[in-house]
Amino acid sequence: MADRAYVLINVLPGPTTTAVKALAEIKEIKTIDPCWGKPDIFALVEAPDQDALTTLVLAKIHTIEGVAQTDTHLVYRLKK
């Protein structure tokens, strides 16, 4: 089962639309919700494992022009 996480993204003033368009091209990102306030964007991502999630955040999301900061929240599964 894939690891899911919410990535909260803060963008520098101005390039939010450009950042959203760049995020939309990343296949591991399932939803992108720009919002008022901080963070500027909520993204739900899925990756095969935590190493892939690390690469996704650091090598793909952090390199998007205008992205200033991310805060990643890994979703965990509760056992019954």
C-alpha cells in the first residue's frame, strides 16, 4: 500500500498560480487545493514508500519556483 501524506506548501507572494500548475504535472500529487492564509496550498500525495516521499518533496516540490517552505504530514493507518 502506498504512503499518503498531506504537504502544506507556502509560496512566495505572487507565483501561486505558477506553483499550482507545476504541482499539477507531478503524478504523485492527487489533490491540490490553493487556500487563503497559511499555508497557501494543501496537496495530498501518494508515494510507494517513505524514500520516494522524501524524493518527491525535496527534489520535485521544493524545486518549484516560488515554493518557500513545506510542512509534510504523513498519514498513518490505525489497526483495529
